[in-house]
Amino acid sequence: MENKRLVLSTNNMNKLEEIREILKDLPIEVLAKKDIGASNFNIEEDGTTLEENSIKKAKTLSEKTDYLVMADDSGLFVDKLNGEPGVFSSRYAGEEGNDEKNNQKLMSSMENIPLIERTARFRTIITLITEDKEIITVEGECKGHIGYEPKGDNGFGYDPLFIPYGYDKTFGELSEEIKNRISHRGKALEKMKEVLIKLIEGKIQ
């Protein structure tokens, strides 16, 4: 059986490798936008929810290819900050994808807040559009709290500040294996993996 091709609506190589690792045992070739000549094809994330942004990114890219398309939108929701940065997580400090500035702003926003009040959760919504243009979404969530300073060189985004419940290390310090198992994206991808298996088996048209 020829491998299916799945295009991710991202140019973030960290995210691409993370997803490739989780889906590595499926007969699916995971491609980046640049692999189909769409690296400069950017989509404005103007939705008010993760769901809206995820679906928009997937649908817009799907118009450019006949392959499977997958997009995700993820956010860090801090309780003490009324859910911020939320849908604006990747541009919290004003510059898209500047992890260092985003983390600095988060630490500044939470200065002097005690540990018990530093609760937060990561959420992700993953949208898959099949070759027949059917839209399927799944969700993943991971709860934890925000540390006082960045720790660890693994991961990206807010990983060096986020400490998941049940652990005393940040996502930035945990191994890739553990993170992929417990993270919001890992949980959502496990759900999406089941969808992809059914698709491969012909149980979803």
C-alpha cells in the first residue's frame, strides 16, 4: 500500500518533528507546507477561538492540495490572567513566534503571584481535512502551573515555563517520550491517530 501524504499547515520545524515522531508507525508521509511549494502561504489567524483558527488554517491549505491536510491551533490559558495569552499565545509579546519575548512577558505578568495561584492549561485543537474534504477535529488538554523562570532546552514556546501536574520539571526539561505522552498536542494526536488508522483502513471515506 502506498503511503498517504499528510501536509501540516506549519513552517515550525519543531512542531513538524514532534508530529512526525508521534505518527511514525503509520503509513503516512508527513510533509511541511514548503514540501508542496506553499512555504510563503500564510493564513491570518483572526479567529476568536482555537477551533476557528485550526479549521481556517486547514481549510485554506486544503484548497492548495489533494493530500490530507492537518492544522492545529494551540494556546496556553493562565487562570490568574483570565485565560491569557490564550489564542494570542504565539504573538503574546506582539511578534509572531518570538518565544523568548513571549516567555518574558508571561513571567512579568505573573511576577509575585504565589505558586498555588499559577495554575494554567495548554489546549490544542487539531483539524484534519480528508482527501474527500471532510473536516474532523479533536482536542487535547494538559493542566499544570507556570514556573518562576525558564528551565530546560527541549521543546519550544512556553515549554520551559510550564510544569505539568504530577511532575516537578517543565516541558522543557522532560524527555521527548514523556512530553509526547502527556502533552496537550500528544493527547490530541493520539486521538487523531485513531482517526487516521480508520481512514487508512477505509472506514472513513
